Amino acid sequence: MSEYEHYEAVVVGCGPGGAAAAARLAEHGVETLVLERGVEAGSKNVSGGLIYAEDSAPYTIDGLFDGFREEAAERPVTDYRIHNIAGDKVKTYDLTDLHEHDTDWCDAVLRRKMDSWLEARVHEKTSETGGGVLTNVRVNGLLREDGEIVGVTCDELDPIEADLIVAADGVNSELAREAGLMDWEEPDEWFQGVKAVVDMDPEAVNHRFGIDDNEGVAHLFSGDLFEDVRGGGFLYTNEESLSIGTVFHLDSLVAEQAEPHELLDALLTHPVMAHWIGDGYDEREYAAKLVPDSKKVAHREPYRDRLVLVGDAAGQMQAQGPIIKGMNHAVTAGALAADAFAITRGNADPEAAGRRYAKLLEDSGTMAKLRPKQYELARTVGERETVTNVVDRVLESPLGSVALGNPLADRVLERAYNSPFLVSMLPDTRTGYTTVPTVIGEARGKSIRWKNDAEPPTLEERIGDLTYDTDVGNPHIELRDASVKASGAAVYACPVSAEAFGGGCYRTEQVKTNGDEETLVSLDTQPCVECGTCAIVADTAWEHPRGGKGVEYRQG
Amino acid sequence: MLTKGVPDFSEGAVSFDEDGHLERGKTPTVMNPNDAFALEAALQTRVRHGGHVSGMSMGPPGYAEVLEGAMESVYTDDSYLLSDRELAASDTWATAITVSSGIEKYREEVADVDLVFAGFKTADGETGQTGPQTCWALEWPIVTHVIALDIDPDERRLRAKRLVEGDVDEIETVEAPLPCMVVTDPEFEPTYRKAAHRLTHKRLRAETQERAAEHDEHLTTWDHADLNLDPDYIGLDGSPTIVSSVDPIPKAPSEREATMIDPDDGAAMEPVLEELQPFAGGD
């Protein structure tokens, strides 16, 4: 008899992936313990916030959780557009066809409300099979026996053994990294998103977007308002607020030395926003998160021993041009991992469930969505700098502008944007993100001269408005190399730090040593929003804070 | 689980008359703060080993609220209040006689008792005598200043760590047979390192919300007749000690001047920061 507590399954993280896994495990009669590090599920979570239910997917969130759309979601997306911006010129395409491709429904969500609702349902379901959900518990590592993963270790609990360990612990999964399945090495494998949730009366939302109570919009923004940083912006309508944010390739943020909060402000204060935001800008919450690029990092074999990875932890976040789908894939993956365990239950091979899970991801078509073949083929030519430069020069030339800007091209482009096949081919270069939209905006766009009076809060005010329970004396990030060369990128790339701002996580300091003066990077983890950016762009030893500690999102 | 209501001595709640005497009627009653640790110890024992936890108090009918608070905070199953006019003005001796009679009656009529938990002295009396005297009356062992404890249900023994304060603080590990009284030290902190214990804790909390909302239905009140106590041996008549007078200790006037500064007022904070500058580390 082992000295450790034992559960048939331990699920780490109670976001949509963990919730789906736990609910499905409970349906299979599996004794399931869910460990969530937040004070409540959703308090550590951020998303842009659209959740899809795909026609082709084997599982959907409302299929697993009755009443999800009515009780946990915000507005459905009934109008989907992309705005190509050049200066104050804007050309808008309707992307509803692309949006509705393979879509049963799609709702905007705020994660605190959504995930806490899921937590309650998951606790009910898992309690029936001898388990339940525990919050304020941080799983800090893997329990091994003779080198084999057999359970988890926690800050707040004694080690726990399990026959199945589901790592649904998000984009910065410490379990995936400890198992050697994921890393934090390459900035080009990640996006960074920042978001403002803007308070708005439901009547104003309806009026400004021309919608009813049970309707909503999704707007995307690309072009030159973010200068040369590759990425785009979004606006989604919630019941009584807007989610407005920007998502950029992390390597591009680093290369351009861009400040994420300033890029967000560029969107918030653009004339195109004036009508929607109106006067009296009231920001409820500023948030940030890393987004894995599934095309590059979705793990084809996301398992090791009894451990399986689900959702962001496995890189299962599909971000391709205007398509941004993460939560739905996490739900599918979580449910499939549970099914894989149920099918192989009792099998002596500890990797039987993991292998079956990987096969189910393939067979269900999920992996093909996360890692589209078209992209793999296209990127070999498309992402070379010389190709990008040549294409960009042609597009920016009078000839190119005529080609993109004529009425025929307009229709072709709108159709092309709406083709799931073509979109999945889009190489990740500035051509798609900046050049094409800018040329379209320039040639076809109408000038918008509305005055935008929005005054977004300063970074200091944004940090001041966030809720923190700081683990005093026990910082969760350690700066291993304080040289500017190794860690200087964090000063601007960190969403709660800025070059000229001393109150953020990262700053540079002049340090005198033996008569020499040297610039060093210093770190204060108090304002940290746990996004993980610095784990990639700086040299750190990065962990999550203890259970219940650190930032607590109220909106998410 | 024994608890007592005391005047709320916290800043702003407590009220004194011109002579410095406590105005009992104007000061709200709260649970004796030290009892919170005993409650946590009772809850921890129940979470780890199962069982039934009852709250018991002696005092006026208003103390039912204190017992209700215990139900809300540490999920007691039911409450027992020893209350009538004959019990008023009891000293520690009369209180111990009454409380021990309450525990005996509980054992006869409700269920056998393995453990009694009590806090370390009350905020109003500060004697620290009632617990030991109650134990003496019950002829039970008592373990005081407990900062951690565990029970071996098979051996029916308790093992506890006691904080012994002196020139050098020591932690003593003691064992005692059940039934036994446990008096917690304010340093007592419950620990729940097993997932199963935390799940039990969460279940108890969910179950208690409904129960605490209808506390009256779970409250039993016993008077001196129920407890079969002779009025000559309880209350004021049964109390060998009386408090003859209370002398307030006047607060020494402050010798230093205090200036109030609004921390949001940048200009006003300026000199404060300048004063602090020499004490700040680094540059």
C-alpha cells in the first residue's frame, strides 16, 4: 500500500479543458479530483473571448454542460467583420461567411463568470464519483516513481497519486514543461494578447451596434494602426460590456520594441472606435495572456506516462489570420482525453490512455485544425524574408495598390478572407497582417473623421485597478540573468512594464560597480499578471504563485 | 465545543460610560475571540476523523447568536444553550459546575462525548479557570495551550503539541486518553494537507449553509431545572468569588504630536517621504 492519497484521475486546472475532462471522466464513473490554483475558477483566466461550437467537433461546451449559453456566456456573435485600416481610412469586409463555416454557434464570454459557473457544475458532477473541485491549490510538479510519472505534488497538499493526470493548467503549464513536452524558448511560437473590458450599459451596446439583446458583434482590426507589429485587434460585445483587445506575434513585439498597452491604446483611441465607445470610457479591467500558436506548437503526442496535456497546455490554440479558436479545442481535447482513459481503463501500460488520446485527436480531425497541412506547405515558401519583401514591395507599389484596390479585387479579397482553406494557408508575415490590410484601407477605405475622446487609463492606473493577493517574500519569478542582452526585452514586452515606467514588473537601472556604470534589468513581481511573456523573452526561473496568491481577475 | 459571548472590545464597537465602565447594553455581543481557535480545532478533528460537533454555551438567550455564528463558521451540527436567570452572575466555579452538568446531560441524553474543545480564557473575565474547573468536575484530563493535535481513534488517545511560553518557548508533545478536554492556544492553526479532507471541509460548508439559516430548529435550551442544579450552588448564590470593583486604567496622554496626512495628497506626503528617505534601503 502506498503512503500517498490516490484518485483515479487528477485534473489540474478548471478552465474549459479541465472542466470538460473532469465532467466526462465523472460521466464515465471515474473518481476525479480537480485542482484549481485560483480562489475560484476563472480568476486566473483571460481570453479574447469567443467560444465556438463547431459542427464537426465531437464535443461542444453546451453539449457537456446544460444551460451553458444561457447562464455562463455573454452575447452570441451575429455579425462578424474585419476593418482594414490605413491612417484614418477604413475598409470593412463582412466575414460572416468565414465565421459561420463549421460553426453551430459562437458566443462572447468573460472568463470569471464562465469558468466559475463551470466549476460549480464540475464539482457537482465529480462529487458523485467520489471526487470534487478544490480551489486555492497549486500543483507545482510531477510525482515520480522510478522515473515514471505517477501523480502530482502541490504547494498546499501532500503528494497525490493518480492513474490519469490531466494537465489543463494553461499556456504556462508547469507540468508540460516538467515532463519535457513543452518549452518557453522561441518567441515566434507565441502570441501575446492584451485586453480591456469596457463597461457599457446594455441599451448603449444595442444602440451603438444596431443589435438586439440576444445579438452581438465581433469586429477585427488590421492595418497600419499598429505600425509594423504583426497582429491585430478585436472587439466583442458582452451583455453589459465590450471586450477590446490586441493580439500580436511575440517575436514581432520584441523585434519592434513595442509596448503592448500602447498598441491597445492605439486601437482604443482610433477614430473607428469613436462611435462604439462613445463618451465616458470606463475600463473595468486590463488583462493579458500568452497564446500558443498551434500551427507551430500543438503537440502531436501530448502525453507522457499517465500524464496528458489538454488545451493551451498542449498548445491547442488555433490562431490563423482572423480565425481565433482555443476554448472549443480545449473542450474537445479534454473530453477526448477522458474517453481515452475510459476506453483503456485497466490497461497495464501507463501510456495506453495517452496514446489513445493522441489517436482520438487525429481521428476526430482536431489535430488537422490545429496544424493545417495547407499551412505547413505554404510556410516553407511564404515565411522567408526575401519572399515577404518582394511581395510587400509589389503590393505597396502603384501597380500592387491598383491590383488590390480595384473593385474586382475587393470582391475577390472579401471572398478570399472568407475562405477557410485560403485563410489556413496565410503565412505569418507582415504581408497578411499589415501590408494587405493597409493597402486595402488606403485604396478602398473611407476616411473616418469621428473624434474619439476615449482616454484609456495609464499603465499605473490599470495595475492599480487590478486585485492582487501578493505572496510577500515569496516571489514566483526569479530573474536569472539581469543583463539587458538576456532580459531587457521584458521591459517593453511585459504587458505591465514599460520603458519609462518604474512601477511595473521590469525596469532598467543604472548600477555602479567598481567605478563602472552598467545598465541592469530588475524585477518586482508584485504587479505580475502571470502571462508568461518574460518566461520566453527574458532569462527567468518562472513559476506560478501559490494557490490563491497573485492576480485575481474579476472579468477575465 | 464550548464557547462564550463577550462584549465586542474591538475599536469602534465597544462603549464606555463617563466613569470608564463598560456599557454592556450598548456594546454588541460577539464570540470570545480565543474560542475561534478551539472551533477550528474541533472542525479539523471532525474533518479528519468524522463525528458530530455540538456547540454549547452558558449565558443569556442572546448567546444563541454566538452559537449560530459557530454553526456558520465551523459547521457545528447543533447548539445547546444553558440559560436561565438563576445562572446569572456565576463566577468560574458556578460556571464550571453548570457547564459540566450540561456536558453530563448531553452524554446521558444526546450522545457520548470523546472531546471537549474550549478557547484559552475569555476576553471579559480573563481568568482561564473555567476550563480546568469544568474538567475537574467531570474528572477528565485536560490538555492546554494546544497548537496542533491528532487523534488515534483505535487507541482512543490524543496526541497534542503544547506551546509552553517561558524564558525560552518550548513545544511539548503530550498524550492523553479520551475523553479529554482540549484548550487551544491562539497559535493553533488548522492544516488540511489531504485532498479528501479539503473535499470534506467543502461538503460540510455547503451542508451548513442551509442548517445555519434555520438555527433555531437546531438549538436546545436547558435551564437549571433541566440540569437538575440546586439554585444555592449556581449563579450569584453559588459563586464564592465576587468582583468588588473595577478600576479603569486611564490611557497615558500621548507625549508626541500627531499630524494626519492624506496618503493621496502628493504635496502633503512630500515631507513624509523626505523624512523616510534616510531609512530607505539602496539609493
